Amino acid sequence: MLPILSCSVVAAAICVERYWSLRGEFVIPAELVNLTVAQLMRVSADQQASEQLTKHSPLGRILVALSAADVVDLEVARETVLGSVAHDLETYLTALGIIALITPLLGILGTVVGMIDVFTSVVSASGDTAVLAGGISTALITTAAGLSIAIPTLIAHRMLLRKVDALLVELDETSRHWAARLSSERHK
């Protein structure tokens, strides 16, 4: 039962952290979307401001990469930084999926252990029904606990994956728009 409880604590911590980190205003801040090309070029020219913008948000990281790229390599730079940002946005989601998968198995393991205790008590105690009922109860409780952790964890995992996908689509569209703006500005 302790491993199932540990899984629930880790899953809850991951869910809280990811819901907080994947807020739209953090990933794609409006102040960065509304920048002008001249403002972006001024920021990217200053090393300290550029580093600060990179740490500011995933969109800031994308904008710094785009502003540093040549016109010819703009699309390659965009795709490269988007892949890196996607990896960062999906942080801990694999662990959450693993927890959703293993908690029912831990519950079944508890059921098996409980049933072994039941059969051991039946053999040794000559059919004492109180021991038999206790073993069956333990078996069923661990199964229920495993499933009660796995189901909400799986739901949270799928919702967070969907949130990441939606953010990546929006980042892709925004970065395409910025790449086009930078390209046309550099061709002038």
C-alpha cells in the first residue's frame, strides 16, 4: 500500500507543477507577441537582455533563436528551437504516464499478496474465517487503491499532453509569423 501512496504523492506534485508551468501567460506572454521587430533586434543585440529573454519564457527562447539566425537558416533555427521547447514543455509527463500505468499493477500485486496470505492462513489455521476475511479485505483494498490513483492520474496525463499540444501549435504559429516578419524586415 505504501508504494501506491507514494505514487499518488508524486503524481499530485507533477500535476500541480505542470498545471502551473503550462499556463498560457507564462509560455506565450502577450508582451512578447506584441513586440516590434525593432524592439526584438535591440534586445537581441544586448547579450544580457538576450539571455534574460531566453529565460523569460519558451516564446522568448524562440524569438532569441530567430533573431540570431540568418535569413537562409531561419526555418531550420525555428524548427530546432521548437523541438527543444517541446521537449521542455513535456517535462515529467512521461513519469506521470508511468505512474498511471504502474499503480493498477501495484494494486494487483497487493491483491496477489493478500490472496497468498489468505491461502496461507487457510492452510495453517484450518479455515479461520476472520483471517480469511482480513486477507480478502487487504487484497480488495489494494486493488481499489491502485485503480483510484491510476484513473485520475491517467486523466491528468492526457489533459496535460493535450495542453502541451495546444501550446506547441500556438508557438508554431507565432514563430512562423515572427520568422516571416524577420525575413521581410531583413530583405528591405
